[in-house]
Amino acid sequence: MSEQIRIVMNGAAGKMGRALSAGLSALENMQIVGAVDIKCSDVDYGFLCGVNALGFGIKNDLAAVIDEVKPDVVVDFTSPGVVMENIRTAVSHKTPIVVGTTGFSEADFRQIEVWCARYETPVFIASNFALGAVLMMRFAREAAKYMPHVEVIERHHDQKLDAPSGTAVTTLEMIADVRKPLAQGNTQEFERLPGSRGGELDGMRVHSVRLPGYVATQEVVFGATGQVLCIRHDALSREAYIPGVAMAAEHIVGLKEGVLLRDLDTLL
Ligand SMILES: NC(=O)c1ccc[n+]([C@@H]2O[C@H](COP(=O)([O-])OP(=O)(O)OC[C@H]3O[C@@H](n4cnc5c(N)ncnc54)[C@H](O)[C@@H]3O)[C@@H](O)[C@H]2O)c1
């Protein structure tokens, strides 16, 4: 590995790809050396991200770019329907990959573990790279030990594909690990409009709001007799994710084992 961590950004033309490339290339120990997206462009990628010229445009073939520039790590913020193929491409080229794309199933995680072992290459996946959101999840897990009646409300921009968010699912899974099994609400409850009470994981409800204007907000609301506790995190701009992605990239390039690491919580 060279002194600087050399990164290929996959999903480079997207909202996250551009914001992260601008932020990571401003760090002393990081360098963006390639950009991949199905929306390719000959325009200098630096200009597309609002930073100085980087000397290359966006290409559309991840395998070819990895072969050409031999990065230390790929960062993937693409789309749930394509991310598995991207991970396989990176690890089969023995290139570690940090993944922020959401929408994985447990079966996907098991498949990724198989690939990690087969190609002896690590993968880091986090449903939320904002440090404040990681703390929100930790605090929610702690609160659930004492206040087991809980619902999650998450709010994102209206172009988000998956619902509920990966962060909401991770939060509920963390809470489920410590919360006593509990039937919440009225057993006679019925929905006048299907879906009014939201999705459900382990007896806990989750509500997904999709509106222009939001980046990402989540409230974990705990109710008990005579009181309500609300733990809330707001990502106000995509810069919120830069330190977490940098931390994951720094960690994964030093790993020798072919392992799947999940969630930033493991690094704090
Ligand atoms: N983990 C986190 O902290 C975090 C934070 C924000 C967003 N996300 C997730 O990141 C993903 C991207 O979010 P976004 O807001 O930037 O979306 P976006 O739609 O703005 O960007 C996605 C980009 O991926 C590109 N793309 C699609 N298929 C591709 C392929 N096969 N190869 C290469 N590029 C491809 C698209 O053309 C697009 O430019 C989503 O899954 C979102 O939920 C995660």
C-alpha cells in the first residue's frame, strides 16, 4: 500500500459519490484515483465534485478501472439492485471494498462472507456512516433495556429506493437483542388504511417518511407511563458521512483476513 489510501469511487456520479469524493480527496491520507458509474462522463471528475481537477472522468466498468489503477480500496454508494455484483467484482480482484449502499438481506450477508473467505479479501458494510447516527443506535439500545415500548420514525429524501432505511433495521435489530419480548399496543387494533401502523420487526413498528428536503433523519421514540423519550439524529448534509467512510477505509486496507465487517459501531 502506498502512503496515501488510493480509492476508486463506485456510484461516482451520485449524491453520495460526489460528496464523499470531494470530502475524502481533501484528506491528507486519501486520494481518489478512479470513478465508476453507469452514468459515465469525460468531464474531469474533480470538476463534477466541485474540487480541483483529478485528471480522469467517470468510467462504467468497475473491473476495468480496478485493473487499470489498482486501488487500495473501492468505496460503493450505488443501488440495492447492483451492489452484490459490485462487491463480487471488487473482492474477486482482491480489492477491499467499503459499502454504504443499503438494502441487504441476511442471505446477502452470508453470500458476502463466502466471497470474503474465497478471495481472502475484507468487506466493510455499514448502514450508516454518520458517527452521530451510530451513537443514536447505541443510546437507543441502552434505553430499550428500561423502556421497551418503542417505535422508529425515519425520514429521507424522496428518491430513496429502499424502505425502511438500513439504519432503521439496524436500530431495531440492536434493540431486539436486549429488549424483553413484548406485545406492544392494543391487541384489538385495526388499520383503516393498510400500512397505517408502518412496518414491523420483532413487534416494533417502523415508519418511513419520504419527502424532498430531507437528507436523513431518524427518531427512536420510547414510551412509558407519564413520559416519552425521543432519541433523534439528523444528517443535515452528506458531509456527515465523510469521517466514518474514511475510518472504515483506513481500517480495512490494513486487514489481511477475508472477513465481512458490519457497522461502524465495531470501530468505535
Ligand atoms: N451507509 C450510509 O451511511 C448511507 C448514507 C447515505 C446513503 N446511503 C445509501 O447509498 C446509496 C446511494 O445513495 P445516493 O443518495 O448517492 O443515491 P444516488 O441515486 O444519488 O446515486 C447512486 C449512483 O449509483 C449509480 N449506479 C447505479 N448502478 C450502478 C452500477 N451498476 N455501477 C456503478 N454505479 C451505479 C447511479 O447511476 C447513481 O449515480 C443508497 O443505497 C443509499 O441508501 C448510505
